Amino acid sequence: MDNESTDLRLADAFGNTIERCWDRGGAPGTAYEIVERDDGFISALDASCYFTSPDQWSPTDQAAFARCRGRVLDIGCGAGRHAVHLMKAGHDVLGVEPSSGAARVARERGVTVIEQTLENLTEHTDGIGVFDTILLAGQNLGLLESQDKAPSLLRDLARLAAKDAVLVGVSIDPHHTTRPHHRVYGRNNERRGRLFGQERLRVRETTTATAWFDYLFLAPEELNHLLADTPWAMRECLSDGPHYVAELSLT
């Protein structure tokens, strides 16, 4: 599929969806996040999930939340789903979010946010200090993008980590899927030298879409392999079916 041949206008489609949901009180059914994969597969997610409270989160997100301590760097904070409640629990939290619309909503909810991608984060960290917990909840281990980029991104995050810091991330093991279209996509990835769970995605909203981006779903053993050339090591991994939360510590 030619990612450039489209009549959709490039815009902050994710942020627009989050803002529309927020403006309607974060109620279910008021806005949907439409995600397109580069093979044409499209999924829809009720955007109200970005405004849920801890008792409505998945068991893996609840476990990730429980493992946060001290000062927290919330990578891909979105509308502040986790950051707001971490702050209520007494944590000093800094969010990182590339979507200007989602960042605006998070700020309205009291979260301090840096508007950056994970890849560009360490170029814009003057004066932010270090963190006791680096959080990639909500399946945001996917922001590691690919097996080629993940080690360097993890090394960059280590530069923002305090001496005894932990990195807490949530993902889903893509090898658990039984859906034929996902398995075909994964096998095509492997033939191209990629990990099974790497996906090329964009978020759509009416006649607009974000730029295409890579998102990485990976098995715990694949994550462990990617840690080999980084300052991180797997401390614990807890699974809930195909979903899991991994806690990494500095070596």
C-alpha cells in the first residue's frame, strides 16, 4: 500500500478526537479513535477510555500504576488518563505527548506536559531533571517503534532515570492472536526482517489523518532480547492473558 497516496488532510486527528470527547464530558459514545493500519485494516476505540478512573483500567494498567514511585515521567500521556491519578496519589508527574490536542486536554486537567515524541524527547530535556519511574502504560511499550529503534530509545530513557529508577511498561503479546489477518500481517513482517508485532499505523478523523507511525507489539521474550544492548534489565513481568506489564531496572 502506498502510504503517500491519500486524499486525507494531514492533521492532529488523535488530538481532535480527544478534544471532542473532553468537550462532551468524556462520556462514552461521544467520540471514537479510528486507527488505520497500512494493509487497510481499521479499528475503532471509544475515546472515553482515555478519561477512565483506575477501577476501570485493565489489570495490567492497574499493576503498572501500583509500581510507580517517586517522580514519574509518563510517556505518551495522552489526555492524562494515568498522570491525573498519579498526581492525586502524591506523585510529581511530567507527561510527554506529541499530540497538541491531547496535550491541551491533559494541561486543562492539571498535568504538566512536554509536547514531544519519544524519539525527540532527549533533545528537549534541559532542566527537567531525572525520574524515579518511567511509565509506558496503556500498551505504550509500542512507542519503542521497532527492533532497530528500541535499543537507542531505551538508552535515551536511561539518561533521564535516577540511580534506582524503574521503567514500567505495558504491552500485548501479538503472537497470541488467532485472527487470520493479524497473523498474515505478522508473517509478512517477519519475511521483511521485522518483528512479528510491528505495525504501521495512522489515526483518522473525518477527512484528516495523522502522519503514519510505527508501533511495536512484542512478546516479553522479544522485549528481553531488545534490552541486551541497553542499561535496562527485566526485573519482573506479570501477564494477564496476552497482556503484560514489565518492570525494568537499571543494570
